[in-house]
Amino acid sequence: MDHTNAQVETYRLVDQWLAKGGLRPTRQRVILARRLIGDGKNRHVTAESLFAASNDHADKVSLATVYNTLRAFCDAGLMREITVDGAKSYFDTNMTDHPHFYWEDSAELVDAPADQLKILALPDAPEGAEIAKVDVVIRLRRKS
């Protein structure tokens, strides 16, 4: 089977990404990684949106596999999970420190400009604890 240059580049990106996280390139991981980072762009997905996008193609994966694979990607430091409303999780391929806008009407999570966010101080962590990370989610609604 002949591959186009774009397909070869996608596989190269996916292989490098998985290797960076120390993950074996299993069939399911490669399928989902192609959907996530195959075009070289960062994105925010939910398990459900990635499941739907993956099943629009010939290579199908179960929703449980999508959840497990996203968890493996997060554990490997390849993605991070952003929780909105305490229940809805988004997975972000952009690992730089940056805030997010959450559009309440469409339930869409998008990057907000990091250079415009200024956190001057954080509260001290309780004794015996340290701050692991700070997630900033700015909720938006359209003006009426």
C-alpha cells in the first residue's frame, strides 16, 4: 500500500508523540493519536467527541477504549484533563500552561490568551501538600 507524504508525516508525528510518553504504539493508541495530533494541531476533545470522530472512519474503537486510552495519554504526560462543572472532562493536547474559555451555550472549550492572564499570588497549600497545577477556566456566555 502506497502512502502519501501527508500520511507518512502523520505516522511519524504519532510515533514520536507516543514514544515521548513512553507508550507502545498499539493499534488503538495509533488510531486515536492520529485523530488527536495527526495534523500537528492542538485540540480539546471529550471522550465522546473523540469516540464519534473515530467511528466516522473505518477503524472503530469502543467508548471504553477511548476513555482508557485518553487516561493513558494523560498519565504519560502527553495530554492533560480539564474538568468543567465537576463532571465534564475535556482532554487537551496543548501541554503548555494556558487558560481556557468555556462557552456555556455550546459546551466548547478553547484556549484563552496566556499572555493576558496575570496570577499575582496563590494561597499557601495546606501543610503536607503542594500545588500540582492551576487550571484556569473562564466561563463565557453570549451577550443577549
